[in-house]
Amino acid sequence: MVGVLLLLGGLIFLAFTKAEWHRPTATLVDQRDTLGANGTIDVRVHDVGTGLKRSRIELESEGIRTVLLSEEYPADTWRRSTTFETTLSVPLGGGEHKIAEGPATIRVYAEDYSWLRWFRSRQPLLEHTLRIDLTPPNLEVLSREHYVNQGGADLVLYRTAEDATRSGVTIGDYFFPGTPGLFTDATIRVAFFAVPHDVGRNATARVVAEDEAGNLRALSLHATVKQKHFPTKTLRLSTGFLERKVPEILAANGLPAEPDLVKGYLYINRTMRRANELRIREVTRQSVPRPLWTASFLRQPNAAPSSGFGDHRSYVHDGEEIDTQTHLGFDLASVRRAEVTAVNTGKIVLAAPLGIYGNAVIIDHGLGIFSLYGHLSAIKVEVDQDVTRGEIVGHTGETGLAGGDHLHFSIMLYGIHINPVEWWDARWVDTHVTSRLASYPRADALVNDADRELEALDADREATPPGNDAGEDAPRS
Ligand SMILES: [Zn+2]
């Protein structure tokens, strides 16, 4: 009797441990609809109870099933596996598997150590359909002869597939996005790119295009970079200046007072400066996808530059260098409270205090080109306002990190400071920008013409007495 009970108890124990009913589960880490040559299929496989015995990922395309990956997991004891959870990762490319482009189905199978596995269905644990796309977008550079000054910019025209989701120019760690839709030929895109002052000598500019599946094509851009020597300038910080500016800037930015003036100054010149640049990147991330500028860029009238673009600044206090920074703009001084005018037509994207820049204005001129005006005593514009070339945006002052009344001016490409001297040079703008943009028929010109024709047609209709058919032959004014 005792023996029977023991046997029965043993069987129940076995049934619970070795005949557990939990089937393994599988989930896709990334639910993608398209998969490219650089893509990976990542699946998390999990089992409670006895644990995993084997797993397999299959891909079916054009009726052919390919096993992409299969794994076996050894038993730990008679009761269970060594593995309860694992992530399977299969790179699609690499030439190991011949996979056709087009629709495909991923299926994931797994078994555990339960005795019930012999009775379970052969259905996959997971099935996901997607599209395999292994071909990177077409790419062709249309513009030639790119001569770029270090710290300056240039414009490139290229042709790529309309389904390219991301394209533009890379150099070093920088990426400058291209803009579609400017030309009647929808495959042509335009991108400004810069050779930022801190990009290494050997960095190569590349035009890149990537599709939704992550397939990337890159062509090196034939650009001749003219190295520039950036001079070093010493800025002497008097105790009077620190006493006046440090508390003022900290208070203006809602920060607590710092009794140690040098410490407060270094916080402003380093941490606040970095934060301000991040904020600039943020407000310049989106740009109007067409040029808003007209003619050349204006230079602040009667203003003498006191500091140039890319100057290495050495900050000296009490005979000791306490900091170094790069000056990424132009300081222009004329008279106190001088009128500050928009260098060109555009849209205001920032009109507010901005840390070291004091009261600042940023204008979007389109295609990633922005201008910045700092240290203003007064701001005369608002965000989202359209301004025209020469319109007053504010008055010079010495708000922020400024030792005297002047304008800090900067031209930026998506928030990266570039040398404004090029933009003040009408001949440079003509050869590098205007003439290149004129080499293909423009889509906005077409839209404007169509608009004008429609307006003319409407005007004709209003002018025509009822009953008279205003057809195609109606005269236009
Ligand atoms: Zn400055």
C-alpha cells in the first residue's frame, strides 16, 4: 500500500516537472516591415518550466525556406535545461545565405525539455511577414569642383532615389542633411555642407543616401579643402569685469550666485556655453526647405570687426590663463545701441535670452542656413515672424558674455558655425550657391508660375460679366 502511494506521488511529481505544459514563447525585438542588407533579425526566446532544448529561425521567400539559425541547449540535470531565455540574432547580409529581395516570412520555432513536446503542434511560435530590400538607393553627385575653406561651406547637388529616407553629406562626425523637392526633377537634392573648424585634416566628405531598410550608399565627394590658420588671441579678464558680469549672467539664467568669481566665470564660459550650443542645435534642426534669401547677405553697416571667426581665445586673469575657447562668430562694433538688421530674408526661430549670447535672435534663411545676433540690448522681433533683408531685428548691447556694446554675429549651417565672410562676399555666394541652384529647373518657380496663372484666371472671371464664358482665350492682364 505504502509502495503504491509512493509510486503515485512520484508519478505526480514527474508529471509536474517533466510533463509541464508551458510552451516556449518567442518575440521579435524589432517589429520591422522592411529589412536591409545591414539588418539583423533579433528574437527573444523564453521558456518557463523545463527550459529550452532547441530553437530555429527560418526565412521563407519565393517559396524557398532557409534556416538562418538553429541552436541546441544542453540539459543541466535530468529535470531541466541550462537555458531558459536567450536572444537569437541573425545578420541578414554577409553573403552566408542567399536571400531574394521582396516579400518574406520569418518563422521561429523552439522546443523545451517537457515530455509534452512530442504531442505539441508543429506550428511556429512566431510568424512575421516583411519585405527584404538589399539594394541601396542610387546615388550620383551632380555638382563638380568643390573648393571649401576650412570653417566654411559649400553646396552639393546630387541625384538619389525618391525612397531615400536620409541623405546628405558626412564629414568627420558631422552630418548635413540634404533637401528634396527643390527641382522639377524630384530625384535631385541639394545639401550645404561645412568643413567645421575642428574637423581633422584627413577627414573625407561623403555624399550618402539611406533607404527605409537601412541600405546605405556612400560616394566620396571630390572636395579640395583649403586649410586655414586660426589666430590665437588673448582676452584679459579684469576683476571689475568678473564682478560685473558673473553675477549678472548667473542671475539672468536663473542660477544661484557664486562667490568665487573665477569659478562662476568658468561655469559660464564652459558649461553654459555648451548648453547654449545644444539649444542652438535644437532650434536649427528644422529649416525651411527652400532658399528664403534674396541677393547677397548684408554686412552690419559701419561696423568694424574686433574679433574674427575661429579665433583661439586664451582667457587670462591675474596673469594666469584660466580657460581657452574658440570664437565661432564675428564681433562687430559701431555705436552704442546701433540698429541690428537681418542679413537676409527669413523666418525668426529664436528671439530670447540665450546664456552667454545674452538677448539673441536667430533667423532661418532656408536649406539649413541660419544667422545669429547676440548681446542685443533690445529685441524687436518675435518667433515665427517673417523678416526681410535689412529689417531691424534689435539693437546692439552688452547682454551675456560681452565686455562692451557690440554685435556678436554668426552664420550657421544647422547650428554648426561657419565663416560668415563667405556669405558677405557676393561673388562667393554667386559661384558656390546661386549659380549651382540655377543649373536645374526649379519646382518652386513652376509653382509660382502656376499660382500666378490661377490668380490671373480668377481675376478674369471676376472681371467677366455673368453669362460670358471665360475660357482659355480670356485675356490676361
Ligand atoms: Zn563674439
